[in-house]
Amino acid sequence: MTRTHLPDPAFEDIPFYPMTRAASCPLDPPPVLGDLQAKAPFVRIRLWDGSTAWLVTRHAEQRALLADPRVSADPYRPGYPFQSQGLRDITDESLTFLNMDDPEHARLRRTVAGTFTVRRIERSRPAVREIVDDLISDLLAGPRPADLVSRFALPVPSLVICHLLGVPYADHEFLQRVGATVISRETATTAMKDTMAEVSAYLEQMISRKLAAPADDLLSRLASEQIQTGQMTMQELVKLTHLLLLAGHETTANMITLGTLALLRDPTQLTQLRNADDPKLVAAAVEELLRYLSIVHTGLRRLALDDIEIAGQVIRAGEGLVIPIETANRDETVFPRAGMLDIHRDARQHIAFGFGVHQCVGQHLARMELQVSYAALHRRIPTLALAVDPGDLRYKQDGLIYGVHELPVTW
């Protein structure tokens, strides 16, 4: 595979990506990213395999490129900037519409897009509220301190997505283990391939059962509408289902946890959210937390198909692009006082869910789950507090999604 390199004399002067977050400010992007953003909208970076790519540092340029049809998400194209060796080596096993260009991207995305419209998601709000309330009741009835990750943040989206798809929640520990393995940049190729084979076999058996005995769930509908009509292969549906399961619990679970941590660190904002009677303020708080935290923290990966001139810089065809959405969401030209959490801010221009044709198909579900979770958790447990020193928390520095491994809380 052809890679892009700068001449050797300049190579060591190029910053290595991804950078490490400061231990004193673990909810902020790495300080170096802020420095690079101030320097220029485009900066050369070095990646894990010795290749170089363009780091796109600012909000305007990120949105422009993510919406540009001359920019590809296809990992099979030479020069694509992979996150790790393991993820590069499972391209065949993990390819979904997230990493396809139109028209294939649009064809596969359409199969699930109707399930995640605002109207359909709103119909699910009462059911999600019941799930959240039951988990909070279990939390209150259990021992203290408690780990908010395992007792609340992971079960909420896991229960929701398993119910939506028709996958047994009893298998959630297996699915969460698979997810943690696949999104880690440190997972070796052998372990990555073994894990993908394991989850693929599990999902293929699940889909076969749905074909034989359909139920009232998304997976049964997809199996019937897509496989039986020949519009989608079994392997395509396996990969799509894995994507929905992974995205359906990893991202939202980490947002519930980190959002709670951010609010606990800001008692004034937490009190305002807890006492809010206006659903619009709760919705605004969710948008602001999505902006402020930006948990996809190793950059969206893209490739230029043609020469692109933007902001005074020419991106050559075949050059990789790394798009760290946390810098766009902390861009002072768009979000004044961007480093401050402000639940009253109009943060709707954030790109926590990406932008353009690949914008997250499940974003409305994630928003609704977060709105219900934050509001219920802090109203029902008004004395919720960290049970450990903040400096003792272990952060997920090695994954594609940022978060904490555990969040011990008490009340």
C-alpha cells in the first residue's frame, strides 16, 4: 500500500498523532491540538505506521471536507490513514457503510435510516424512560459506592439497542467485550481477527433464527426485507448489525459517564440542569455536553480523491486526512469560551456526530437516551457524588472512543 511521507530531514519535526490528554485536564483535548489549531487549519502529522497525513484543525475546514464528494471514506484506497495495525488488518471483516462512498454507502444506509427518524425515536422515549428508571431504582437499592459505568451507563444503551434489534440482552457481556476489543488501538491483529470471527458467527446464527422465525424487531425486518429479496447478503447484514450494536452502546455509554463526570465537576450547571422544568434546556445541555466532550477522540479518517484547494492549502489526491472533531468543537470562532461548559449555549453547530453524508445515522436515538438519562439520574439522586479522588480515575486513552473504565459514585 502506497503511503505518504515527507523528506527525511523534516520528518522528526512533524508531530505524532494521536496526542495524549493532559492529566490535569482529562476532559479537554490534548493541549498540543489547541496549539496546532492556532497555528494553521492544516498541519502535517505522523501516524503509527510512519506515514504522514493532514490534520484538519478548524471547524469550517472540517465541515467543508466532510461534505466534499472529493473526500473518500474508503479504506481500500491507497494512502488511507488507518488508526492502527489491527484495524487495518480487519478491513475486510469490519467494512460497513461508514467506510464506503456513494452509491454503496447510500444503498446500505437507507436500509436502517427509517428506523432512526426523529418521529420513530420519540415513540421510544417512554420505553427508554422506563429502562432508565428501573436501572436507577436498582442502583439505589444496591451497595455504595457503585460503579456508574457497569451499573447504569452501559446497561442503558445496551438494553435499548438489544431491544430495538431483537438481540438477547443476556448476551450483553459478550457484546461489550467484543466492542472493547475492536475499538482499542492496542489490540493485536490475531486477537482482532479472532474477535471478529466470533461475533460474526454469533450474528449469523442470530440472523438465521430471525429468518426462520421472524419477530417484531429491526433485525427480523432487515433479514426479511433485505436477505430474502436478495438486496443484501448475509455478510453485509452481519456487519451492519455489528455496527449498530457497537455504535449503539459504546458511544452513548461513554457519553453518559463522561457527561455525568463533567456535571459533577460543575455544581452550578448541575443544579440548573437538575431543577430544569423545560425539556429544551435538557436538550440544550445534551448538545453542549456532546460538543464539550467530543468522545470520538482519534479523528475521523478520510482520503482526498482529487486535488483540493481550501483555506490556502492544496490537499493532493491520495493524501490522508485526519479530522479531530474535538478541535472543531472547541473552535473559539464558532463557540466563544469554548473551553467552558455552558448548558445554556446554543451548541447545535457541533460535529460530535460527524457531518455530511456519513453523519451518524443513530444520532437522534443517542440524543434521546442522553436526555432521559441525565435528567432522571440527577433528579432522582440529587446527592450523587464521586466516591474517589478525580485523579484516581482511569481514562480510555487507547481506544477510538474516550471515556473512563469505572466511575465510582455514592449518594
